Amino acid sequence: MPEFLREVPGRLFLVATLLPLFAFAVLLAAGTVRRFRSPLPGYFASFLLAVAASCSVIGLSWFLQDAESLRDQSKAMAARWGERVEWLHLGGWKADARPARSIDLGYRIDHLTALMVTMVTVVGTLIFLFSLGYMKDEQAEVEDHHAHVRRRGRFGRFYLYLSLFAFSMLNILIADNLFQIFVGWELVGVSSFFLIGFYTERRSASTAANKAFIVNRVGDAGLLVALAVAWFHVGSFNLDELFAKAAHLPADAILLLGLGIFCGCAGKSAQVPLHTWLPDAMEGPTPVSALIHAATMVAAGVYLVGRCWVLFTPDVLLVIAYLGAATMILSALVAVVQTDIKRVLAYSTCSQLGFMMLALGLGAWTAALLHLLTHAFFKALLFLGAGSVIHGLHHEQDLSKMGGLRRKMPVTAYTMFVGVLAIAGMPLLSGWYSKELILSHVIGSAAADGVARPLLTFLPFLTAGLTSYYMFRLWFLAFAGEPRDRHLFEHAHESPAVMTLPLLVLAAFSVGVAWGWPVWSVESSQLAKVLHHAQPPVLDVKYHAIHGKAEEHHLLTTALALGVAAFGFAVAIARHRAGTLLTPPRPAVLAQVLRKKFYFDELYAAAFTQPTVELAKLSAAADKRPDVRPFNLRSLDGVLNAIADSLVALGTVVRRLQTGQLRTYILALGLTLAAGLGILLRLSR
């Protein structure tokens, strides 16, 4: 290949990253927030993201066709393409004895980056297209009588925020250093704040946006600690340098570095106990929910854990595994009782992210990242399908009012059914390949390590069964049986083609994105093979040991995985036929605990929110002056006002001495001179 062409594929990914930023800049400069009420901003942003998707697909094809990229496993984690420029130079001056350091900006493209950028741009493009139909009402200027405001057309503003969101996520994926990742990390948080709180007339939306922003800042504090450790001990944020020097760092430094990175990832990927923001993020428009839950934001945390896996000590990996398991099972249990169609999917996302974190903690790197990729497609399908239902039912989200919609919305119903089959782990669909690999690794890890960790072995299978149950429950409640609200049913309609076409494309990806040959063999998945080449070399020895044990228990794993999925489906269909899908579980105390989401919000309110509010009230009481009486010393305002009033009174007294009469001044001077002489004579005796 000619020298000037060697960097072209890598620069295609860079172009794909910068195109959404260009869309954001153009829309911002054009004044879309106030002036555009036409669909032009949506078409423009969607077109540019489609071009970005084309660039990433071409770059990925070029990457995979290059035999050199697959030849040497030892170079798997090294960047295939990358460039760096110095952004900030620190130290190295004559008066400074410390060595010179610099903060660089750059990109690195390896197997994982190429796959992730392609996934984000492709899924993002489909969500952008879907939004053209879903957000059409936002083009008009509407008088909102409930909020007592006139809402200008917000269509352009929506795509303004979406474009910034897409760029922020892509910047995280291609960045070659932790500092640049952190910049994208915070931009993702800001973008999500704008999008979750998009319906500014709703108090619940602004509250959810604040909650998401604040909870993520708690996790990001850990990431800042990791940045400080990296700078102090390595003198660089560059990922390749960190990976090379990780083995030589002090034990406490590498432990703190790993915990700090995971803390940031736990916030973004909604891991217990920082998971409470994600279900509330449903207050944003449904395409935003699809983007957050499928391709961006929550995927960023899992991606960064996978990217920085070699920086985690065994103790940190064990913490990741157990927190992932806790997130996985708690979220699945809460999803069982939800009746809001978007909240079922939100808790499903939390549960699946827990699956991925558990797998990463156990060393199932390839399986975890494969599940991240397959999950992006079928979860985007499920959320957009839910958006289609909400659009067809004139913004109704309550499953208890639905039923029989497959007759009114056949495309939405059956494409969503594909997504349900995929997330439940039914054979030959994408979710089956990734879940089977994770569960196989769970069994193999338990057998290879010889360490009894029953929770890490039992909970994934239980969660797989619960996932199958609550997802089929959702589909039966929405699309099967008879309508529970006849008026709602009569006015239901299928969504327009601009919304159903993305559903069909995502359904196709949900079926075959992980296929290989033969399709019935999990080990033949081409996507898994590509990811295996991206796996950190340090995992090779452990992988082969665990893989051998997993092969010994292959039939057991397959039987258990299919058995729990089939059992969940059987329970859902049995309860559907009995008409008890909406009946809360027994005993009643369990139903109450699940409805209250294990009281996490109440616990945080009692431990943090209420004390903060009470402290604010005390501060306000100390700061405010309760009455206008002079010299009130019972508050801070009173003390300060007393000082000010005293100075004013003193000034008034002194001012009265200034009469302007010369004889008065001469008399005062004479008296002062006489008093001074008297004092001197007295002292001289």
C-alpha cells in the first residue's frame, strides 16, 4: 500500500467523529434554537451522521481486510492507526527542575474502536431517522396552557443536542488518552442533561435531568482521581503508556487507578449504587432513551472498562464482578413489576449492563464486548418500538391500558418481537451468541478457579430466566390479547415509514449481526472472532484454561441457558392466558419492595437529600434577618446590619462636629493644644 494511503482508513474514523461536531456547529450558528421550525435541521444532522456511518463502515471493511491486523495477536491492543499532536506543554524550563511533560490530543484505531465507532454511527443514524417522524410535532409553535408558556419550535434544538451527544460518544471511542476521554465523558453528561430535560415544561423532566447529572458527577469524581494518579505516577494520560507501565506501578497506585476508572464507569453505566438515574432518564423523548440505552452513554462505561482492563487488579475485578451481579439481579426483579413500557426497558438495560460488568470482572472480555455490541442493536430496536407504540397511542405509555395492538400496528409488533427473542437469548439470534458465551465463561471460570462463588454462578442464570419473563410479559401486555382500553385501541395507528423502516433494519441486525458459519455454533460468530483479536494478550492464558473447562460443560451450559429462557417464556404465556400478568407478586411485602425499587431513592433521600435540604434551611435561617428591629444579633444578616448601622450612627455624630465655622475649629484646636500641653507637663513631673 502506498505510504500516503496508509493513514486513510484511520482518518475515516476521525472524519466520522468530526461530522456530528460539524452538524452541531452549523445548527448552533444557524440559530436553530429559535428560528427553524422546518424539518431541515433534522435532515441535515441525519445526513451528516449517515455519511459518518458510511465512513466508519468503509474504514471497518478496510481494517478487517488487512491481513496484517489479524496476523500478530501480540499487537492486538496496539493502535492500527493513530496520530497525536501536542496540546499543552508543561515544565522543562530552566528554572524548573522537573522533567517536561505534555498533554496530547490524538486518536487510536484498533479492533475494538473500529467496531464500536461503526456500531454507534449506524445505530445513531437509524435513531436520527426515526426521530424525524417521532419529533415532528416539535416543529410547531404551541401554546402550553398547563405550563402557561408558548413553546417555540424545538425540532432544531433537539437535533442540535443529538449531534453533540453523538460527537461526544465518538470522541470517547477514538481518544488515545484518558484526558481526552474525560472531556468526551463530560460532554456526554452535559448532552444527556439537555436531552433528558428536553421537555422543560415538565417538572419531572427537569428533576430527572438534574438527577442524572448529579449522580454521574459522583462517579466522575473517581475518574478524576484516576487521572491524578496517572499523571503523578506515569506523567502521561496516554493509554499505551499506561498499559506499558502498569506492571511497574506501586500496588496502592494501581489499585486506586483501577477503582477510580471503575467508579466513573459505574456512574455512566448505571451500576449499583449509582443506577438510580437511568430509569428516571425516561422523561426525555423516546429516541433519546434509545440513544442513551443502546449506543451511547451507558455503553461508554462498559467500553472504558474493556479498554482499560489491563489496569485492573484481581481485587478490583472481583468488585466489578459482584457489583455487576448485584445490578443484574436487582434491576431484573424491579422490571418484573413495572407497567410503564419505557421503564421496563430501562431496568432491562441496567440488568444487561450488569451482565456485561460481571463478564468483564470474570475475565470474559470477548463475551462482554460482544454482548455490548449485540445489545446495542436489539435494545435500540426495543426502545424505538416502544416509541412507535407511544406515537401510535398518542403518547400513552401505560401497559395496563394496551393490548391487542398487533392488529393495529403489525410492523411495530413483530419487529419488537424479534427484539424480545434476541434479548431473551433465543437460539440463532444475536443475543443468544453473546449470552451463551457469558454463561459458558461463568461455568468455566467456576470450574477453572476452583473457588466457590455461588452467587456469581447462580445469579446470571436466574437473571436470564427473569429477562425472558419480563420481556415476553411486556410484549403480551402491549400486543397480544384483547384491548384493555377500547377508546385508546380505536384511535391507535401504525407509525409512518420513516419510523418503521429503522425498526426493520434493526430487526435484521438483531437477528444476524453475530452470525458465523455454521450459524448454530456460538464459537463460529465472526463478530466474536474479531473481538477476540482485540482481547488483551494477558488474557490469553486464562482464556484457554477457562475455555477448556467451558467446553467440558458445554452441554450443561447450553441446556441451562435454553432451559431458563424457555421457563421464563412459559411462565409469561401461562400468566397471559390466566390474565394475571398485571397481578403483583406475592407476598405483598415483596411486591411493595419491588414497586419501591428496593428503596434506593428513599434511602438516598434520607441519607443525602433531606440532610442537605435541612442544612440549607438552617443556613438560610442564619442568613436572613427575621425582623427590622435595630441591632438584631440573632442572625448573620442581623450582625452585619448592626455593624453597618453602628458605622452609620458614628458617621452621623462625627458629621455634626463639622460646622463650617472657623472660630469653632480654632477653639477645638486651642483646647486640643492645651490638653496636650497639660498631659506633657503632668508626665514631666
